[in-house]
Amino acid sequence: MKEVVLSVASNVENRREKMVAAMDWLTGVLAPLRSSMLYSTTALHGDSTYLNAVAQGYTDVPLEQLNALLKQHEIAEGRTEEMRARKQVPIDIDIVIYDGEILRPNDYNQAFFQKGWKEIGS
């Protein structure tokens, strides 16, 4: 089993519902799932407010397959190129750490990740 740490975010009007649904969905992907509380941050470019969380758990799914599964879920929840162009993010789930390796160092070092990561006991 590989440890996985995810950054989860949404900036649409119904962001709380999107985040709760994503965290519920993730319980079927990572076991056991631990997650931070939901918290708000300003977008890196300051043009919107995001609701964020960090989730941690374990999986035997290979990295590439796990990433594809997460991206499929994003699309199912409405993440399209049109939404991306409007800077609207129904749900964004990124693998920040997989099996001890930081895959997204820029995200890892951002406050939107560190706040939740510290909360769940990095």
C-alpha cells in the first residue's frame, strides 16, 4: 500500500457541496481516509475564493491509474475546458505526495496545502 496525500479544492458557487461530495467519494479511493477541515483561501492570482482540504490515505492503485481516476472524477463533476477558461473549478483533486515523494513541490509549499497538511498531522 502506498501513502497518498491529495489537495482538494473548489471555487464555484456550491463549493461546499462539491467538496463534501468529493471527500465522500474519496473514501472509496483511499483507505482509511483522513482529511483536514474545509477552509477558505484566496486564489494565487487573487481573483476568487477557494474552499480547500487535504486528504491522506493509502491505496494499492499505481500512480498513473490513480491520477487518471481522479481526473475522470473531476470531469464527471463538471470540470471542462470551458469552465477552466472561466477560471471556475467545480472540483480539483491533485496528488501532492505519493509513496513519500513530493510530486507537486509548488503546491506542497503553498499555504492552501500547508494549512490542511499541518492540521492532519504532517
